[in-house]
Amino acid sequence: MTELAASEAQAPVVTVARRPIRVLLTGSVAAIAFAFVAVIVIGLLVVGPKFLSFGNVSILGTWLVVPLVVAAFAGFALLAGVVDLSIGSMVGFSTAAFAQLLAQGWDPLPAGIVTLALCLAFGGINAIAIVGFGADPIAATLGMLVALRGIAWAIVGGQAIYAFNPGLFAMVNQTAFGLPLFFELAIVLTLVMTIIVTKSRFGRHLQATGGDDRAAARAGISVRMVRTAALLLSAFGAGLGGIITVGQLGSVSRATGFGLEFQVYAALMIGGFSILRGGVGNPIGGALGLLVVAGTANILDLSGASPYCANIIVGLLLLAAVLLDRLRGGDAYE
């Protein structure tokens, strides 16, 4: 009896010890990580060493800074069970407002603070509609998407706003270790967000709220506060992305941010997030999804293939991600 009891006591320990390895090899992050490695291998075979050259990676990194930042914050909304379709227009509004303030002689810091405050105000309106009045998230944020796009167009007018600030341009476009500094900071931000999601109390509340809001409420979690915070963070990330865009380009047009929401959400879904159910996803998976999409488009561009092929491949990857999400159905957050 003593030996039997001892063996039963040891069994759970073995199971717990092995589970992280199993999750690492079978989880959604592992799947997109394998896809990322496959893109690198294909790039080297098709394009050659140029694919991983500092020059090419630097170009990709510069292009990915804003999507990575926006995705890192938008993932919070998806985890809370809310789809924020207004992030692309929020980026467009942020660039227009920030550029207009710079063009009027404002310093970048106060102009950035005012711009982020305005974005948080619009994020608060989303929260009031969705959390306060129970509006459907897609319908509510779609209305905000249209409204913000109209406001941005009204600010920009018929011509682009030129708001070149030498100090801001130098800061946003500087390099470190041969790569864009802000690209490296975006990767660090993704890692920080991953720690928040997987290790913090707020992250657990996000997962619980998105997974089953009624069960979360019975467990004492303030579902309304969690979803409000997620929507505010989503708006803040989009506003920050707009400010970075102005710093990169020194100007803004009416088309800035157009369609960014589809680019970000497609990459997040490819990386393991779910639009069909909340509580599922990992910021690292979302970042890898963006890298896979960008790497695929870059391979096609360098090999001289039609740029429309990238849309076909991304569409197929997205369909595969949706099908896998349906197959994974009731799985818990990984």
C-alpha cells in the first residue's frame, strides 16, 4: 500500500513536468514558430543570403514597427472577447492630429500627450457603447472606424500635412546593432506584453473574461472594468502607432492607416488569436504572425513575383487559422 501511494503521489508531478513541453510543441505559438522558420528557409532558398542581410531585415523592421505596436495592444481586446475594428482609423486619426499639432509649432512631447489623450477619449466612447450599453463590439467599433476616418480626412484636407521634426525623425529612425531601434523596442514590448498576459493577475482576468464572462463574474472579476481597460489599451496602442508613423515619415496623408485593422487582425489570427472566442492567444504568436506575413511578401517581392500573390497566400493562411480555431473549439488559453 505504501509503494502504491507513493507511485500515485509521484504521477501528478510527472504530468505537470511534461505538460510545458507538450504545450510548447503542440500549441498555437509553436505552429506559427514552425511557419516562421519555414519562411526563413524558403527565403534563403529562393532569394539567397540577401534575404537575411542587415539591409533587407532593416527595411522589414522599419515597416513592421507600427503593426507590431498596434498588435501588441489590440491583442488585449481580443483576449477580453472584444474585436476593436477602429484601430486602423485610430492610427489615421492619431497621425492627422499629431501632425497638425506639430505643423502648428507644438513640441513633440505635448503634442503626443494631447494626441494620446484624444485617442483614449475615443477608446472610452467605444467602452461606453460596448460595456455600458451592451452594443455589439463589431458594430460599435465599425461605427467608430467610419467616424474617425472622417475626422482624419477633415483634419488633413485635400493635401498631405508636412510635419517634419528633425529631433523626432532622428529618434524614431535611429539604429542599434544594425537594425532599427524602434523595431527592437517593438520586440521588447511584445515580450513585456507576453509576460503581462501569462504571468500577471490582469492577464489572467483578461483570459477569464474572454473565455467565459459569466464564470469570470461569478469568480469576482469585474468584467466591465477588464473590457474597458482592454478597449482603452487598444486605443492607446493605435494612437502610439500613429505618432511613430509621423516620426518615421515626417508627413501624413488621408490614406494613412487605411486597412491596417485587417492586416493586424489577420496576423493575430494566423498567430493563434481568436476572433470567434476570447481568452485565446499570445502576443508572441501575434508578432510571429506579422513576421510570417511580412516575410512572405518580401520573398515574393525580391523574387519578382506578382505582389497580389502575397494576398492570396495570406488569405489561405487566414482561412487555415480560422479552420484550426474552429477545430480547437473549446480549448483553454495556451
